[in-house]
Amino acid sequence: MERVQALAEKFKNQLAQNANKSELRQTVLLILSELDPSPAISNYPNNVSVIMPYGSAEPVAINEPDIIDLPEIKIAEKPKQIMVEKEVADHIALEPLKDLKGAIGINDKFQFIQELFGGDEKDFESSLKTINAFNIYAEAQFWIKKELRLKNNWDEQSVLVKAFDQLIKRRFS
């Protein structure tokens, strides 16, 4: 009975600590095996409990699987390096920007001017200056929708429009 009391105490502690269901189930099975030492509940040394169907005559023996030594497989380091580089790129892509003009590279600048601003560099520069002057993202987003998207007839699904929007979000994050 001491074992049952100890297991009951363990169960109470697991409940208080919000233990997962499998731990709770294992403790309950241990309690049941102490209360009813019949062969219906068998505990094996590897902490796996097997519940036999009620009324079965004899428990079925389960043989341990043979352990097979597999050769060690070497994995190339290249995919890991690519993942690290991608994580760094993702992290940099989400960092806040203080100034849009300084954050836009030369290639992106020319693409934005040609595709989004119809080749008008002055319009691009003044738009960046106006966007930088806003205090919150909602103001900038409203102005961009009203002045730039409608005026320049931007395609919302365009990769360049999405890239430009990402820069604006970073500016106000």
C-alpha cells in the first residue's frame, strides 16, 4: 500500500505541475498494476506498459528488437551554411530602417524608378522624402495608396510593389 500512496502523491504532483497526458497515463497504469497485480497489466523494464484485453488467457510475450549497427552517415555542411545565411538575411530584412533612401540599393532604386514611378526620378526622391516624414505606418500607407498606387497604377501582385511595401513596413517597425 505504501507504493500506491507514493504513486498517488506522484500523480498529485504531476497534476499540480500540468504534466502531459503520457506521464499521467503512465503513473495511473503503475497505480493500477499495484492495485491489481493480475497479468492484465504488465510492466516491462523499458517503462513501456502494455494493457492486455480483458479476459485474455495469457499475456503475449514481446521480444525486444535486435539492435543493428548502422554505418555512420556524413551529412555535408553546405545545407547548414545556407540555412544560417538565410536566417541572417531574414533577420536583416526585418530590421527597422531609419531612412528609406539609404536602405534602397542602386539596383532596387533603378527598378523602382523605372517600374513604379514611370522613370521619374524626382517623383521617386520626393516620395521617399514624404514617406520618411510620416510618424506612423498607417499615415504612410494611406498616402501611398492615395498618391502613388492610384496615380502610377501599381499592380498589387507585382514583386516590386511587394518589395517596396516591405521597405515601408521596415521603416515604421
